[in-house]
Amino acid sequence: MGELKRVGLETPLKEVYGVGPKMAKRLEKLGLFSVCDLLYHFPNRYEDFSEIVPIAHLRPTSRGEKGVCVKGRVLEIKTERSPKKRLYLTFALISDETGSVQAIWFRQPYISRVLKKGEEAIFAGRLEYGSDGLFLVNPVYEKALGGMLHTGRIVPVYPETEGVTSKYLRRLVWSVLPSRREMVDFLPAQIRDREQLMELKEALLQIHFPESWQKMEKAKERLAFDELFLIQLKMLLLRTKWQKNRAPKIRFEVNWVQKLVAKLPFKLTNAQRRAAWEIICDLAGGKEGLKEDGKIETVPPMNRLLEGDVGSGKTVVAAIAILVVAHNHFQSVFLAPTEVLAIQHFRNLVKLFEGFQISVALLTQGKKELVQISASGSSIEKVEKADLVRLLKEGKVDLVIGTHALLEEEVFFKRLALAVIDEQHRFGVKQRAALCRKSETTPHLLSMSATPIPRTLSLALYGDLDLSILDEMPKGRQKVVTYLVPPNKRDGAYQFIRKQIKEGHQAFVICPLIEESDRLGVKAAKEEYERLKKEVFSDLRLGLLHGRMKSKEKEEVMGRFQRGELDILVSTAVVEVGVDVPNATVMMIEGAERFGLAQLHQFRGRVGRSEYQSYCLLFTETGSAAVVNRLKALMKIYDGFRLAEKDLEMRGPGELAGVRQHGFWDLRMASLRDAKMIERARRAAKMVLEKRLLSTALKERLEGMERE
């Protein structure tokens, strides 16, 4: 394959010699549209065919062993059909000066037309015993004429799709490799030298066609560093841009906070105290701002992520911030992903603020309420949306809690100072930006997440945010007793659930996604619901919840479960993390092996929210010792952060919810397990900003990242 015309980085692949419209369509399935895309389509593994072995020294290759590579002349070659299965079989006898070996290809009759008797070629593949001795089975080959791509070297093996083989991709990549010379290395030379990284052009050559394993590793290091460095730099630039805004300075009111903390039915954990203090300092513009005499009115806006396990008390920490803002005569908004959660937060916060002079509103598609709370009591009134919108514009509501309805154009605030976003991964960048434009003042931003993520990953994922972590649980909270239920104990587990329901409690049943085509797990949940309803719990009240239901239907089912009108809720993984059903004491999870540990822990956190002892039953049909050991970790570990670390160690970063939600599983080369590399990349990104090394090439690469 050669080049008929000059090929550049932006050349569409359909214009590259040897591609054509049909093959271009197939390449698009791999996300490959241009030459540049192809150069960044990295091998996922390599075959070591670098050593050509004399035929006399050949030994059979066992499973997991690397294949063999020989150079020899074709003494005989023929194609025939097998008598039983009518398969085309191609046989060849290959010889060198030390001996001969047979080769066999299945369903590739064209080989006998391409490889001619007397020709010399290099063959690489697995060596196995057949009925007539040793055979090279389906070896790749190339005639011994010039440069070798498929044999006689470390051979790249690529992610493939139907009709696109690694052999084809190797030839195609080789033909366009010269175009990499157009690339300007965007990584500043100072950083490249300090980190001892390979130049970009060389890295792209060595990743596709490595001259040695050492050079391939150096290429991997450079390309992995690039990915993490660009992410970190992007995060730091976002942070710098955000801090150029000005938000209202919120002065700390110690008496109100002490009064709120004193009326709590529990003692704040040290982690809650620390997080609340970090937020109070941010609102005042830093610790120095707390001492300031009152002349400064605006400060850089807070952009903080409050991350904590299920039940670690994030809402109370947010409530302290909201109360301080209200005392400064500014407004707060609390954005929740669903109506069920918004209503729950509304009720909890109204209860928490009893005895304070504060007005709290609820705004969702289905509910509009306003509560005026004073020292003597509170009054709830249903209001029209237009009236509520007007009151927000006039600054007469201190706190509004709601869903996406708050993002509608007509909603505007007179003095918005704080935006709290619950389950922040459920809202996109544009939605967060829209919320920040709802007032003439830029608000302080407090995002909350109940998805524990290891600290190293938090750096990679949330480099633009300050981080507060709630890694302690309130004292006295009962642990959810967790059991791994083997198939032979299933009936006993059902009896246990029935006993819990007879005692007046409720149960969740979670179903996994079983078929790839059933992306939302709807089929699995419906089948389980019907089976349990007809065969196991026919006398009980069952409900079904899945991702294809309309929001209103989901809210209705969840509401019935919360009110105790259903005994068992069968659901896919859509059950809200924060949904509070204190009466539910059993979480039963089917196909537990299909979920990550952190996700199982999230499910488990939906029970154990009251004084009743709660239970989590993990059902698995697998006999795999590795799977059983992984699931047993849940029986010993109750800390979400430790479980997230374990998930990272056992299943890789793609299984962590925060990573999936962030889209970081698209990293082609970097590993989010590599804490040292993340730290190196972060240090380099800081150096770029401090030493003003942001070149045109680097800016263009960052812009390209945004387009991707």
C-alpha cells in the first residue's frame, strides 16, 4: 500500500489510498474519520515475533505463551475441502536450512493463489500438534522482500471491528505514519526535559511499530502523560477563569450556626465540622476574609465539591451554609435531580430550619410550595408558579429547592449568593452555567456527590474544584448486615424477606443489566417483577421501577413505596441514591457480580436509615472464586472510600461511577490507577500557568479536546 497523493493529518480516511467508501464506513465504527484519528488509534496489545527461530528449534506453544516466527521457503502449497464440514483448508510445507514444518489455514483458500511454491516468506503464529505432527496454525505471513509489518518484529494488535483486521490496520497506519512529521509537539520543552519524555513524533512511531519493548514503554509513558496533563491543564484553566468572577462576600454568623447545631438530634462528626468550616471560609473569601472589617463586598466565588458516603450527613453541612447566606440577606438555590429528592430535601430542610426567620420554597414541575418560618412556627402555602417566580425576582424567598424547573428562563433571583447542586454528576456543565446566570451576582457553588472516589482519582476528575470529604459516619448508625446468598439458600432468603415484611417493613429488589441490547435493564426488571409477583410473593404488594418509565410514573411508584403502600420495590439501578425510605430494611440484589463494589455499597445505603436493623442480600449464580472473594469484601468493609479503592484495584477505573459519569473511560493510554502519573501531570499543568508556557500549539490542542 502506497501514497498516491500527499496525505496530511486532517485528510479524511476515505481519501487515503487503499480505503474507499466501504472501508471508510467500517473505520467510522471505530471512531476513525481522519488520518490523525488513525494515528491515535493505539494498539491494545502486541505479539512478540521479533525473534526468527530456526525450524529445527521449534517447540509447541502452550496457552498464554507468545507465538513463534520462522523464515522459510514454500516447498508445497495446496487448498482442499474437508470431507466432513466442507471447510476450505490450505496446507503448506515450509523449509529452512535446519528442517521443515507444516502450516494450515482455515477458510482462507486465497492463500494458495498468493503464496507460490518456491517463494520465501516469514510466518508467525502458534505452533500446535495436529494429526500429522506439528503445525503452524493460521500463521500471518509476509514475503521476504522488504520491511516487515506483520512478522519479524514486535507486532501491534489493534481494537478491531467487522471487516477491519489488525493486518489491514497495520498496513494503513504504516502508510500514513509520515504525516506525523506535520505535528507540532504541544508539550513545552521544559516539561518534556524535566519529565524525561519522548518527543511526540517518535512516540507515535514507537507506539505503532516499536523497535524494542523499552521504546514502546517510553512511548506509552509519553502518550499517557499527554492525556492526563491536558485534563489537568483544562481543569486549572477552568479554575482560573472561575476565580476571575466576583461573588457576594458572606460574613460568618456564629450565633445562628451554634443554634442550628445545638438543635440537631445528633452530634456533628469531625468531618462535618471541618467541611462546614471550609465552606464558611470560602464564602467569606478565605480565612483572612473572616477577620476583615466590612469594607470588601465581593470575593472570588467558591467552587467546592462536598463528597461523602451515603448517610454521611452532606445535607446538614449544606444547611449550615444556606443559613449563613440567609442571615446575610442573600438567596440560595438547592438543585436536586428528581422531584422525589427535591421534595425530600424540602421537608428535611424546613424541619431543620424551624425556629429561624427564613422563607423556603419548593419548585418542581408538579409542586409549588412556600413556607414562611419564624421563631414562633411556620406556615405552608401552595403558590402559583408565576407568584413564586415573582417572589424570587424580588428577593423575598431565602431558599428555593427544586429540579430542572429552576433552570427555566423565567426563573431569576435578585440576590443569589449560593447554588447547591445535589448529585452533581447528574447535571451537565451547561446546566450548572445556566444556574450561575440566574442572578446579577455570580453565586458561590457547592456541588455534592454521594459517590465515593479514591483521592487520587478526585484529583484527576475534579481538578477545577476544591474538595471537602466526609469520611466519617455519624455515631450510633447501625451497620447493614450483609450476606452473600448462594443458589441453594435462595428460598431461605425469600422466607427471611417475607418475615421482615410481616413485621411491617419493606424491601428493595435490584436487577442488573443482563443483555447488552437491554441497556436500561428493563427486560430483566420486568421478568423478575413478574416472577416474584406470581411465584414467590403473590400475596404481597409489589411495585416496578425502571429507566424507560416517564418521570411522573417513576415519582408515583417511588411515592407509593415511601408512603408504605408497596411492600417490595423491584427496580433497575435507577433507584435514587438519596431516596429516604426509613421503613425499608432489606436490600436484595440479583446478579451482584455484575455491579462494582462501590455501586453495591450505594444500593446498600438505601436501607439502614432508621433504628431498625437492616440487611443486604447479595445473590449470585457464579461459582468463580475471584468473584466470590470480591463480593465478600462488602461483608467486611462498610467504608465507601475503601470499597472504591478496592474496585479500582480489582476492576479498573471504568467501574467507578464518577469516572463513567465524567467520560474519562475514553482515555486511550493513561490509567487512572496511576497516582504518580496524575501527580506528575498536575505539577506540569501548574508549571505551564506559573511560567506562562501556554503556546499556540498547546491552546489549539486544548480547543481540539473540547471539540472531541
